[in-house]
Amino acid sequence: MKEENGFSTDQEQETAVLVAVTTQKQNPVQTAEYLAELAFLASTSGVLTLASFTQNLAKPDNRTYVGKGKLEEIISYVIAKDVDMLIFDDDLSPSQVRNIEYEISLLGKEMKVLDRSLLILNIFAQRAKTVQAKTQVELAQYQYMLPRLTRMWSHLSKQRGGVGMRGPGEKELETDRRIANDRIAFLKDKLENIDKQSSTQRKHRDRMVRVSLVGYTNVGKSTLMQKLAKVDVFAENKLFATVDSTVRKVVWDSIPFLLTDTVGFIRKLPTLLIESFKSTLDEVREADILLHVVDISHPNFEEQIEVVQGILNEMGAGDKPTILVFNKIDLYNVEDVFFEGAAVDEDGNPELTKMERVTRFLKQSHWQTNTPKTVFISAEQRSNLAELRGMVMEIIKEKHFQIFPNWLDTNHLMGYNDGVVPES
């Protein structure tokens, strides 16, 4: 059975229309970028985007998010095209969802209404593999659905499948609120026990330097993990390809340390997910060194840096020793990058390769001069990884020798060679 985007081609692909509002706090350029990211999220869930609608408002309408006229325009389109769902770029209140669904039903159409948080929750539900991640996602789902019981739990016979409906089933409203609260309490207790186990495991690692990869989603953290640790880690050109943390013991220059790949961040990341993934994000909080990976080929990479740094600050990890790793320099547009007085060969051709030119150009940029530790790499092409390794080792050695002042004694060096040691 052939599959595309993680979905069987025997199953008809769901379609969606995206909706966003341009406000005083969000200009049209940002709105277009956010909608492109929302379409990528939809694609990651296996949903085909047919169209996007935007409206200029001082703030989203309290009743239906967009104005009455714009909503009528959207409904006319979705009915004509027989669209399966509407996806809104911001979180919707339960009343907004009910009002939008009511307006659609007046014209005899039933369809799903999702907001950005519910779409992200659905992707996490698809990608979660471990018991911990599945429990974290289910808890976030129940917490999201609890105030929306009147629409999400009308009755089991009315449950609709597909994107946005993955997770807890629908039951009678009279008993559902109690059942949901009981389930939330159970999941919290279960996560607390898992957290205790994870905390115990992390305590056993206290004698080792810990390095965590952080960054916006889809910037290449898992690919970099593959190259640095020389292990097979799932990597894919989709948002949130990695939901579960991956930890590997690595040995460089006879010094062992732990390298962790963590879940990617994103704009408007649901608070419920941050709270539910506390144990996973503790890998970041307790790290000694952060490798903040950035996709420098992305047109808005500077804003992505700010988003990640903001989340790190909220987590209390914003002041940790950090190396800014600009990835994907092989995709950076360097056609117009020239260097005055650059060396040329006897035929007049530049001696620098494209990768060398873009690296030199970026090193002369304000990111290099204003940030203490930066490096420009291509994880996929393995470009400049030696420079990154040297920069990381400089910090690792400093912290490692603080833990083991006598590490250079030959007794400590026995049995350690460069490579990866499986976690026990």
C-alpha cells in the first residue's frame, strides 16, 4: 500500500481553507508568513490547503474571529468547493467555534473548525512514539477539549474521524466533564511517575556534561544529531519530525558527554504542550550547553531566533552557555555575494568555492560580530562541522575538568575512544 505524507493514498485526502487576521500587532507580511507556516502544518497532518483568506481588523472579532461579511465569503467558498475543514491561525474560544459552526450549519453544511493549537496537537499525536510522549499529548488534548465539551463530545455516534478529531472519543455531555477531569488527574499522576523516573535517570548523568540541541522546528536538529553522534535519528522535512527526546552518550577526544535532540519550537506554541512536555523540556533546562540551531536559508530566520530565545527565557534556560549554529548554508542565496580583492586563479575564476564564499560572507555579518559564539554549517553536506566540534569541545573540556580535575590520569582514559556509547 503506497503512502504519501504518512497517509494511505487509498484514503481520500482531507482539504482545508486557512483563515488569518492582520491586526495592529501583526502586519500583512507577517500574516502571509504565518499562513505559509500554517499550510506547512496542515500538510504535515496530511491535509491539502485549497485557499487562504485574510482580513484587516484592529483585533479578531470576539464572536466569529473575522467579520460577518468575510465569514459569509469564506462559507460560500467552502460550500462551493466542498471543503472538509476551516483552520484558523490563532486560538479560537469555545464560543467562537460554536458561532462559526452555527453560521455554516445555517446553509446545510457540516464541517470541522480547527485552530492552530488543535492542529499542532494533532501532529504531536501522530508523531508521539514513547509512552511518555503519548501521555503528554493525551493530557494536552484533554485539557484543550475540556472547555469545548459541548462541541467535541456530543455523542459517540456523531464522532467524525480525520485531522482534528484524533484522540479521546465523544461521550454524553452530562458525564463527560467528570470523566474528562478524572482522566486528566490520572494522566497527571502517570506523568508525575514518569517524571520521577526521568529525573532519576538524569541524576545518574550528573557526572557528565550535557549538550542539548534546541531551535525552531524543521531547522535540521535531527540531521545535525545524526552527523555529530554518528547514529540513526529520525529526520524529515516536516514540522515536528521529532517529538520524543533522543539522548546519546558521545565520546570526543577521550571525553564522554551526553547529546540530546529535543522537540522543535514554533510560533504560538500551545501553552498546554509546554506544560505537558515539562519532563522532555527538562533536558533543556538541565543542559550545560545549548546548540541553538537556525535555518539561515529561511527568509525570517531572525524572527525564529527571537521565538526560540523567548521560549528559552520562559523556561529559565535563556542564560545557559549557547552556541548559535547557523545551518543549511548550502541553501543560502549567495549569487550576489562578492568579496573585493578576492583571490582568483590564473583563468580569473574565484578560488573560493560557493560554500567558502557564503561562510566568509556570513562570518562578516552582524550575527558573527554581535554574538559571542556562532558557527555556520551545513549538516546535510557536513560542511564546517570540524569548526563546530572544536567550539563545542572547548566548552565541554572546561566543564568536564571542573567535574573531574584529575581526568587526565590514565586510569580515566582507559576504554574511551571517539564515538558513540549506547545509553544504559
